[in-house]
Amino acid sequence: MAEAKKENRFRQSTVLFLISVFQVICAAEVILSQKEINYNLVIIFCGYIALEWLYMLFGVIITGSDYFELEAIAFFLSGIGLTVCATIGADYALKQAVAIGLGLITYLVMLLVIKNLRVAMALRYPAAIGSILLLCANLVLAKVTNGTLNWMDVGSFSVQPSEFVKVAFVLVGAVSLDKLLSNANLARYIAFSAVCIGALFIMRDFGTALIFFFTFILIAYLRSGDIRTIVLICTVALMGAMLIIYFKPYVANRFAAYRHVWEYMDTTGYQQTRVLIYSSSGGLFGLGLGEGKLRDVFAASTDLVFGVICEEMGIITGVAVAASFAFIVVYAIRAAKGAKSSFYVIASVAAAGMLLFQLMLNIFGITDLLPLTGVTLPFVSRGGSSLICSWGLLAYIRAAGAPFKLPSPDVDMSRAAKRGGGAA
């Protein structure tokens, strides 16, 4: 047992070492590309790498787990986002670093809370009421920004309340449907979901509304397993969307360039065409940090950040980013199989599904495989609200508790021997 722990620690230390080497190379490229060495950036990158190692060293005390695969992936993705921000300026890098720190704190606090199932259950109604109040406040206090009404000014900061509601949405859904499915529980969750999605439509934040709807479908299916009910819900939702488009034509106009971006390459298809042109020009290893042209396009470090990564850091890094989310999903599924409660099963798979679906909307949207909805890339895009939400969702997956371990040949041989013995 002790040897297994040592071997696991060595493996994880090796992974974190490789991630740190990658981050040191990125930091050096950013810092040395400037006319003068920016010591603020040096401090930010050194502090971030030190944070990763300190977490791995003391994380066993904080989380009670010897496995840090999820955290390593999150640190890798967040580090790429930090690097992109650093190419813009030290101030942006500092804000992103602070957001990562707040995200990690949110992650640890949520782990402490949801590890206690009774506490998680008790938070159902406060989370639901708080989410609705937060969305209502957003509708009243927010100003229209880039065509949507989803940003609120809090002092000198801007926050996106819908990002925080994502975390509550998973909690409310998992708790509501944790026990035997009842009409009352399902009705309450449907009503809560309808209010959230309806508020997002009023805000014209259609991308986030789609993410909420997908998560609602996923949670409902996880608890019921009834495909016919899910098809019925989707049909009703489609009819509702058609009515909205009929009475609100501006909604359809937002997606008029879908699959026709080259025809609108200087207007509504400007962003997608530039992503397709510039990201492919980066090749396997990229043009170099800060050397790309896509960074001059609006929302380069937020909605279009995946294109910036492919152009400046290479297609290989872009594939690594996408593969990281695939790992998170596989981890969540494996963790759900050994979870001690259906709450953790629903919460972990729903959180992973939400992250994956948002990734798909982001990457497929900017490459014109799906309509452009303007959602961020989890963990990577610049912005504190999105980053904190991503770490918060990660806590649901970790709380399920099962480590990601590939079966060894010895284990497979022993299982085969047992099966053979049983047959004999």
C-alpha cells in the first residue's frame, strides 16, 4: 500500500513537473519578447507555479485525497489562460492570477461543503432562491454589453451572475432528484430551470441558456433514464424556440451568418473567418506568443481564445486543451460508478457535461460548425466569473471521490484467473 502511494506520488510529481516546464517555457517566451524585463510578470508566473506545487504537497491534508489528476488538468488549462493574458499586459495577468486563486478557494470551500451530504441537501432552497434573486438583480441593474444584458458592475469590477448560477443549478438539480423521483421534486426543478433559462433569454444570453437547457436534460435523464420523456421535453423546447424566433426576429438575425461566414466575412462572419484563417496559419507549434494576428480581433482573449492558442501555441496545444476536457469527462464517469450517493453521480456527470458542452459551443462556434453563441472556454478564457465557475464545477467531480486509474496488466490477469476458476 505504501509503495503504491509512493509510485502514485512519483507519477503525479512527474506530470506536474512537465506542466511546470511547459509553463516556464511559456513565461520565458512572454517575458523575453518584451523590450524590458517586466518583473511583475516574473513574480506572477513564479507565484503561480509555486501555488501548483504547494497544492500538490499539502493537498492531501486539505482534500483528504492522494490523487490530483483533476487539479493538474485545471492548473494546466488555467496556466494557458494566464499566459494569454500575460501577452496582453501585466495588469491582465494579475487579474487572471487573482481569479485563479479565488477559483481555487471556491473549489476547496465547495469540497468541504458538498462532502457532507446533509449540508448539501440543506443548501438546495437557499441556492435556488439566491440564483433567482441574482438573475433578477442582473435584469434590473445590468447594462447592455455587446448585445447582451449579463454583466453587472460591482465597484470597479464587472461580474457575470449567470456563471455563478451554473454552480447552483447543478447543486439544485442533483439534490432535487437525489431521492426517488417524485412529481413534486421534478415539477420544482422544472420550474426553477424554466425561470433560469427564461431569464437568460431575456438577457439575450442564448449560449448560456443552451448550456443550462443541456444540463437540465442531462440531469433529468440521469435520474429517470426515460428517453421518451427527454424527447418530449426537447420537442416542447424546440416549439418554444420557434415561437420566440417568430415573434422576435432579431434572435434569428444573430445566427444568419451560420454556415455562410465567408459570405459575411467583413460583417457578421468576421470573427469566425479570422479564426479559421489565423489558427490554421499557426501550424503544429504556433507562430510564437504575442505574434499572432487574431489577438487584434474583438474578444480574442475571451470567446476566441482557442483560436489564439492554435495560432500562437500550435495545433498540438489546441488538441491538448480539448483532450483535457475529454479526460475530465472520463474521470467523472469513472468517479460516478463508485460514488456513495446518487447526488454525487448526478452532480459529477452533470458538471462534466456542462463543461464539455460549453467547450463544444465555444470551439465549434468560432469555427462555424455550430452557431456562434459567445460563450467562454472554461478555465482558459480571460474573466474572473467564468474561471471561478469552472473551478466550482470541478468540485462536484472531485467530490464523487474515485481516482482515475488505468487497470494494470497484473489486475487484469488476476481477474481473468478468478473468472476462469469460477467457471471451473
